[in-house]
Amino acid sequence: MSPRSYRLGKRADSIQQTRTRILAATRALLARDGYPQLPIDEVARRADVARATVYYQFGSKRGLLEAVVADVQRRARQQQVVTAVELADPIQALRRAFELGCRFWASEHSLVRRLSGLAAVDPEIRQVLSQAEQQRLPLLTRLAERLAEAGHLAAGWSTSRAVDLLWLLSSFAAFDQLFTGRQLPVEEVARMLFDLATRSLTQPASPPAT
């Protein structure tokens, strides 16, 4: 390795370490109560960098938020979900997708809950989360299509309507209502959401009470 290549490699490592520290500081601040918005000065102080360094690395507050969300998604190991969706039995694929999704929501619970709360008052956070949410759509669409192809969808359920239900049941809000609101274990939340999905999508609706 030439001296120049060595210096470039060291510089790249230093930049990545700085970026990692800034992301860790941002995650820590967002997960705490008491911050109505993301304070860049406090992020810089916690990461032990200049404020200008934060903007140099991420361009803007929105850029920093997008990087945090991307880091969250990287930790989610989405490839596992992609693999689960293609299991031979589409019902088992649906079960596995709910299990992996709930484990992820639990592992990032404090941060995602905080971001969801801040999104109500911060348009930038709301836009970033909305864009990230759309990434669930292809996987849910594939699940609904597989259920339809296997003849599992009950009468009256189109693929698009099935996607709408799966979108609701696989959301953080649905998970949090049971995990936080009812204090159910993660595994029980996953089972309940899966049961709701399969009972709604794959079984005929019960006749109205008389």
C-alpha cells in the first residue's frame, strides 16, 4: 500500500468514526424525553465535534434525520423479512413477517416511539418517517399477492384491500398499542396481530348477530 493510499484509508476511517459518533448522539437525544425538536448544537456537543461538522457530514437537519432512519432500517436486517416473505407456505410467510417485524419494533421501541411523537409537531420528521414507511409497501404487497395466488383470500378481499389491512396491522402504532398499552410480550403481540390478519383475510366474515 502506498503512503497516499494509507492516508486516504485513515481519513476514510476517521470520517466514518465521526459519522458513527454523530448518529449515536442523535439517537440518544431523540430517545430521551424533553426535546421538542432535534438540537444540532447538543448533537455536536455529545458527539464531540463542531456544529459545522454535523452539517458537513449530513447537509441539514433533515439529512441527519434521514441518516438516523436509514441506520434504524439497517439494524432491522430487512433481508430477513424479504427472505421470510418468500417462504413456501404464504401463511407461514405472513406469520414469520409479523414475528420479525415485532422484534424489530421492540428493539428500536424508544427511538421509534419518540420519533413518532415528534412527527406530530415537526414537519421534517413527519416527512422523513412517511418516506421510510413507504418502504414497507412492496413487502406487504408481495405477501398479499402470494395469499391471493394460493387462494387464501376470503371472498370480498381484493389484493389492494388486503394490503391496506396488512399496512395497519404491521405498523408501529398497532404494535405499540399492545406492547405499551397492554404490556404484552413481543411474541404475544406478534401472535395476536398475525391472528387478526389471518382471521380477517382468510376466513369468511361471521354473519351479523340477530
